[in-house]
Amino acid sequence: MSAIFKRELHSYFTSPVGYVVLAAFMFFSGVFLWVQCLYVGTSNMSTVFQSMFFIQLFVIPLITMRLFAEDAKQKTDQALLTAPVSIPGIVSAKFFSAMVMFILCLCSFIVDGLVLSFISHPDWSVIIGNVFGMALLGASFVSVGLFISSLTDSVIVAAISSFAVNVLISLLDTLGNTIPVDFLKNFVTSLSFQSRYSHFALGLFSFADVIYFATVSLFFLFLTDRVIDRKRWA
């Protein structure tokens, strides 16, 4: 498992993908910090985190698109599946390598907080809470992308499909508002990533939201495990 984790993490920095992802994430976090905090003279980064929600929709598919699809494309997946590593171990190694990459992106918010510290007194508890919420959100997005990558041998298809599914899940609250049946409307709305994450962005900690994102992550990791297990015996 550790060998697969190290290989996947190393691969981000032996290709342009890792550098492009880090540069894009840091660029947009810097732009939003300037426009929504420095320019208007506030240390409240809530709007920055809310804006960066949408950047994740683009960035995370780039992180996850090649995790399984690249192996299938290069026909190295059979060697991986016959290695003395369990399927959950393979899935977990790839998931955690993507999460480490994403957490490196989140470090840009610590830099943003340090920049604000030179001109004001930002609330670090709010910043850390938001980073924690975004990490949970990112774990859900990563698990979705990992699952979709396991379904195809095309990294482009994996990236586009992951982006589409992430957008759909994030906008379920908007779609739910069009449903006339109240209980069904509330159910669909409660599944939206955006509405769940907005609580963290506003500085509110909800244990229910933590459980929700953890459950989504585990659910899609389980689906990925089933897909890879089926390929092993195909």
C-alpha cells in the first residue's frame, strides 16, 4: 500500500499536473483574497472560502482523473491487481495520495491568513475551521473522482465526468427548490454539497455535516472497491 501511495504522489510532480493544480488553486485563492479582503479592507475570509468552492469543482477532477484511468490506458492495471495488495489497500493508497495533493493546495489559505496578519487580526479559528470543512468537502469530491476514474480508461472522460457529477451534486439544492413535494424537496436539498459546505464557510460547525461528507466519501470508496474487484476477476 505504501509503495502505491508513494508512486501516485510522486507522479503528480513528475508531470505538469501537480504544478498546474497547485498554481491554479493558489492563484485563485490569491485573487479572491485581494478582491474580497485586502481591497475592501476586511479580515473576514468567509467569502474567499465560498468562492473557492467552485474552484474545487475544476481542480479536483484534474487530481483524480488519472488515478485508475491511466493504469487502464497503459495496461498496467493487471499488474497492479495481481500485486500482493488488497483491493481496499489499492483504493486507499490512491485516495490518500490525491488527498495529500489537495491538502497541499489548502495550505494556500494558511499563507492568505499570514498575509492578513500583517494588516489586521484575522480569526484563525474561523480559518482553520474553514480549511477543515474544505478538506471534508474535498475528500467527498476526491472519492467521486476516484470512482469515476475506475470506470474508464480515458483521463479526459474521467475529468469531464467527474466535473459534471460534482456540479450536479453541488447544485442539488437549486434543483430541489423546483420540486413541489415538500419532503422530497427537503431530501434532495439536504444532499447538496454546496449547502452543506456553506455552514463551514460561515464559521458554523455542524457534526451532521461532518458525518455527511464522511459517509459520502466512504460510499464512493466502497463503490470503487467493487469496480476494481470486479476487474480483478474479469
